[in-house]
Amino acid sequence: MTFLYKEISKLLIIRFHPRYPQWFATKRFKKEGIIEKRDYQELFKEVGISEETPSEWLLQVLQNLSFTAEIEPRVFFMPMVLPKGHVEIPNCPAVQPLCFAFNFKEDAFSANLLDLPRSIFCQLAVNLTNKDKWDTCPNDSDRSTIRYTYGDLEVFLMDKPGRFEVAVFCFKSFIFSKKGPCPADLKKLHDHCAAIKGDVKEGIEAVSGSVMGKEFLKKVNLQVGFICDCQKGSTHLALLSKSKAGVTLKCTRP
């Protein structure tokens, strides 16, 4: 296993390598996180993968460990190596990202849980890429923001301090008529957004259990809501609350 981790680390540290890659396969991998089978030998040679390591076997291991996802036949996406901070989501004040955050129970750290989850975001990106209807856009993604298309929707998955955020935008093909949205349009949009929320929630639970262990899921609650604007202390969520009066947002701070 030590040998395997050493080989994988050669791919991961390319983000921090001071030397510019020379070959196209390596440049593309460093910029877009793409490994293509037709030229992966160039990539493996330049990053120093041992010639004794079977290339096809290593690609399969990366996929089995949820480090990569196959986005096209013989083309793999590895979000862990993406550069940081060049993607900007569309400027639309009317769209508020949906937030996913862990709420730790009082005894959460009594069972050898010494830190917050790590390495979850990139594996979540892989998890979603493997789901139906989620098409990843590697050239429009970075280490903390992954862009997807989901039918007529544009979806951004973002890694933020203490939470994940999902922002959904409509493509022009989904623009409502001048008379306003018809019931069928609203139902289609609602169904898509509900499916996106369900996929992300399911993915977070699956990946966090894989990274931190099943006991971790017994010590936390996954909260889904929006950033609260009450300005009470640090950033926190407002959760949906149903009552006879309808659906409202309820601050999670006492």
C-alpha cells in the first residue's frame, strides 16, 4: 500500500510543482485534471510514475478510490489536482446558493473523531460526476468550484469554510415566455432543483461515511439551508421551517 500511495502522490503534488510541465498531457492534467488514455503514458512518465507500475491498473485504482470519474469513454477527471480560484459564478443577486453543513452533536469528538471531515469535496465532485444527468465541465472548474450542466440548468458546486454551496442557474433555452412562467415550466424547474438537492445530500452522506467512517454519520446531522442574514456572530445557516402559515427560514442561532 505504501508503494501505491507514493505513486498516487506523484500525481497529486503536480499542483505544487515549481517546474512547468513540458508535455501536452501533463499541461492538460495540471490545468483541467484530465487523464486521457491515449496519451496518459506521457503524463505518467513526466510526473515520475514507476515503469514497473501497470498504467491500466493504476487508472482503475484511481477510479475505485473515487479519485477520478470517467466523463467520456477513456477520459478521466481528477478534481484533486485542479488549480485554485479562477472560476467565478454568474452575478445574479436573485440566486442564493443552497448550503450543506454538518451540525456536530455534543459527543461528536468522543469516538476518535479529532477533526472536521477532510478530502470530502473532491470525492463529492467525483460522486456527482458519476450520477445520471450530471455533466462536468473541467475547463470551467477549479479546486474549490466545480461547474456542471444538468439538463437545462447550470450548477456550481462550491467548497466554502465549514460548508458546501450549490448555485443553480437557468440556461437561455430555459427562459420563460414574456407572459411569465407557465405551470409546466415551474414544475420542471422545481423537479430539477429537488433532484439536484437530493443528489448532493446523498453524495455528501456517502462520501463522508467513506472518508470518516460510518460512526461519523452517527455523530452529525447534515443541515440544508441558506446563509442567515441576522448577523448574529459568525456565518451560520437559516433552515427551512414548515408551519400552518407556510414555509419560512429559521435562524439556527439561539
